[in-house]
Amino acid sequence: MNADVCANSSFFTVLVKHCETLQPWLLTGSFRMVSEDEQAMRSKLEHLTVKDHGPVFGPCQKLPGHTVQKAKDELGETEERRASSLKDLRATMKDRAAEGDELSKLVLERFGDKPDSLLLRFLRARKFDVARAYELMKG
């Protein structure tokens, strides 16, 4: 690259001009094959707003399909992962409370008998990292 090009244009412009000379196949990333159903769901997700994902407060009997797909894409949430993470989080609460820490006892007292839907909020907020979800519950 010569000095007058760098001096007369921004870095971004130079970068764009350089990228235009590359083969198109160099500019594409890796991909995986997805089913037509998943492609349709993803295209539907692009046009949704926050209001389209169901109620924020109160019980939600069944999540809309596009919300389930969004959770799968962004959080890696599956039925199995949800169940195992809930089990691990409840076990962590009991184990930490058994160690005798006062704050851990309060966490167990506060959240021990709560429904799974409440604990899922903490797990989803920390992308199903049980240790981080527990720390969030401690406040």
C-alpha cells in the first residue's frame, strides 16, 4: 500500500478496497446445514420484537416456538440441559448450605422450595453456568 492512499483515506476505506479484490469465497465463513423448518424459524425471528416472546411476568404455560428457537440459538438451551442444570443448581444450593455458610443457608431458605421456572431465570441469565447462576442468587 502506498503512502498517499493511507494519507488521503481512512483505514476503513483502504480495508474495504482491499477486501473487494479478494475472492468471494474468502469472505464467507463456515456454515452448517440447517433444516428448512429451522431456516423458516430463523427468518421469523429476524422480524420479531421483545413483545412477541410471551409474558415477562407471571406463569407462561407454553413458550412460543420462536422463543424456544431463540433460547436454543443464544443459550444452547435444550430440554436435557435445562433439567440437568436445574438439578445441579438445587444440589449446589443444598451442598453450600450444608457447609455452614450463613449466606448459603439464606439462599436455600429463599429459593429452595421455589418452582423451576424461577430458578430457570437465574440459569438463563448466566447461560446455564450453574456456579455463576448461584452467585447471582446470592446477590
